[in-house]
Amino acid sequence: MAALTFTLNGKDTHSGARAGTIVTDHGEIATPIFMPVGTVGSVKAVTQQQLMEDVEAQIILGNTYHLYLRPGMEVLEKAGGLHRFNGWNKPILTDSGGFQVFSLSAQRKINEEGVVFRSHIDGSKHLFTPEKVMDIQRTIGGDIVMAFDECPPGGSDFNYAKQSMELTHRWLNRCWEHFHNTPDCYGYTQNLFPIVQGGVHRDLRIESCAFIASKGAVGNAIGGLSVGEPLDKMYEICALCCDHLPDAKPRYLMGVGTPWNILECIGMGVDMFDCVMPTRNGRNAMLFTSEGVVNIDNKKWEFDFTPLDEGIGSGVSTYYSKAYVRHLFKSGEYLGLMIASIHNLAFYLWLVGEARRHIMAGTFASWKTTMVEKLQRRL
């Protein structure tokens, strides 16, 4: 089987936006792409069939920390990996678990070897090292696996961010060596992406980009953004990283974000995105639409029998009315959470698809300016 490949299909002449195609052993991914987050092997309130048919997702995420704790490696190995366990036959990306472990600030201890942490489920003690995280992700079966990194808080000062970045680089060396000295699992190629760190400090980010690029990986990720830093700083650092990462490799911005964040970062040269926002906000009655943001809980939608979003063309977004989905939320019906989650995911996939279409047509920059303003409106 073949390693991941990336082909650039088109570029916008007025921005850094580009359209490409990633090929993995589980299929092709047209970029820019949004990847639904399936934390514990499922995207919350959405079936795999709905992800394929209604959302038209091309790749989903699995979370190393959560899957390691439950169902555990023995179950996943005996199942033949996450693809066979959850019935998803397209590409899967697994994160390293780093963000989840480091968010447990009261329950973990970082040292050179790795991170000792306590399970949020039962308090049991565990150790994640770079080598162990590579083995876990091999067993989960991701087509794309992430290097183990430390994700410092958004407000980290220069010294902390520098120490954290240097630790991430040393851990990357260990990830890289171990990954390339262990076999792929389940008969298909698994691909390792390193992660750029450095907080909001330009010098550190440039240094980290150079170190990550020197590995010659098939793709690279930008981590440590959207973790509490100001929005303008997030955009500044994202643009800087895109300028310093290889043009011929896909760039993955981790954990970002709103629809307008995604369009702005596509314009800087990002190819891949993930975020829990579409499903989390959907379960809390917030719908993202092509005309702006809808709080479906509001009384103003009680007699609105128009579709959730006629602009995106098909599926649950045009089948169900605002009044009906509001009724489901008011009645505490699980179906409301499902429809809202599927709609938001379908909208995100529609949005990156439209971005790709405009990049290929040479109209992305002007379209993005109009859309960013429209998407932020509260309806």
C-alpha cells in the first residue's frame, strides 16, 4: 500500500487559499476539508451512515486519549482497528491525546519521559510517552496519526512556550524514530504528521516550522491555537506558519473553529480543519447557516415553516423546518439534537466545498469577504 500523497489542484491568486487532493489507502480527500470529531469512535448524535449520506464527510477523527481508556486497546486490536469497529470505511485521523492530557492540569505531571495522568473515568494512573502514543495510534488504526506534543496555554510567556516547544521537538524525534521502526497495522499505510508549537511568539513558531519541515513528513499540523489567545493573534500565527511550512504538503490547523475562522484560515493556506463546535453547538440549539447564526430555541422561529437552510441544497437542512426543530428542542426530544448536529456538520462540509469551488474558479477572495460578514450575523 502507498504513503499519503497530496496534489495541488488550484490556487487563489489573491490569497493563500489552495485546493488539493489527499490520497490515503482508505480513499481520497478533496481539500480544503473539515473533519468531524468522533471523540470516542462516534461523532456525537450522528451515525456513520448519516456522516456518509447526509453530511458527506470524507474523513473523521478519533481521539487517542479517550479510545485508549475506553474501549481500550485490546478491544480495538481484536476488532481489527477503529474502521472495522465503528463501520467507517473512509480515512480516519487520530490525534495524539496530548491536548486532552494537558487539559487535565490537576491530574497530570509532565517530564522528559512523557506525561503521567489519572483517568477521568476511574482515577487510574497512566503514562503516555511518545513511543507509547505511536503504538496506541497504530492499534487504533488511523490513516493519519499525530506526533505527541505539549499544548501550552494561549497566554504562555516566551520562556514557558520555548521550553514547551523544545520538549515537543525532542518528543517528535522519539515519535519519528519509533514510528518508522514499527510496522503499519491492518494492512494499510499509516502516516505521521508532526505538530508546530511555540505559542503566540513569532520567533518560536518560525523555529518550530523549520524543525517540523526538516522531518520531510507527508503532512504537517499547526497546534496550540484557539486555546485562549486573542483572535487576531491566532490569525497572525496561523498565517506565519503557513508561510513557513512546505507548500507541497497538506497543512492541518488543529481545533479551529467557527465557519468564519475556517474561511479566514483557508485564505492563509490551511487545508484541513477539525472542531467539536458543529455538534456541540448544535446540541445546544445553535445552528450555523449560509445566512448567519440561528438560535433555534428562540420564540421567533415558532411559526417559521421554512427549511433550516435552503442555501446548502439538500438533506436534513431542507427537509425539516425551523418551527419543527424548535418544537423538538422545546419538547426535549433527542431527534432535535440529531437534526441540529447533522445540519451543522453538513453546513461545514458544504462551506469548505464552496470554498474549494471558488478557489478553482479564481473567485475565492471576494466570495470569502462576503461570506465572512454574512456568516457572523445573528438571525
